[in-house]
Amino acid sequence: MGNEMMDNIIGRICTRLELEEVDETVINELAVTVSDRLCIRLGEGSLPDPFRSICVDATVKMVRRMYYEGISSEGTSNMSTSFVEDILSEYDDEIAAWKEKKANAGGSGRVVRFL
């Protein structure tokens, strides 16, 4: 991902986390991780522009997960806590739509599905 794009993403993340004390090095590392994972799921070498907002959103969630955001259940008597395992799964519909659109972009618009 280009430096300008990453700077834009980091700036947007810092804006959202303005009132929280988070090291920018940690933010940068998490943003790169989210970007890499999105690229893998999208089958792209670099993060497409429409996925910048998802990268920002998911990175903020990762930062806050360090402080217990993303808890899917929590018990009080035995102190049991569990987290949502895959932050990017929330964006599966967007990822699938992107991949389908890209697959159809060069052809007739028909999709062949093998059973």
C-alpha cells in the first residue's frame, strides 16, 4: 500500500481514536495487518480504494479489542469472556460483492457456477 494511502488511513484511525491513548506505532501495525488480510481475501496486491473505510473501521475495532471491545459473551460468576474471532467476517458481503463484480467486469456478465 502506498505511503500516501496509509497516511490517510492512519490519520482517519487517529481521528476516531482521538480521545484514547494509543501508540501510533501500534495503530500502524494493526492497519497494515488489516490491509494485508483484506488484500488476501480480495485477491488483490494492494488495497482497493473502496476498502479504505473498512480498513479504518476494522483497525479501530482491533485497537479497541485490546481493551475488551468485541466481547461476544461474558459471564460474571466465573468471569468467562469470549471475543469475536474474525473481525473481517463482518464485511464478508462487501468482499463477496467486490469479487463477483470483478469477475464479471471483463466478461458478458454471466457467472458459471460448478456444482
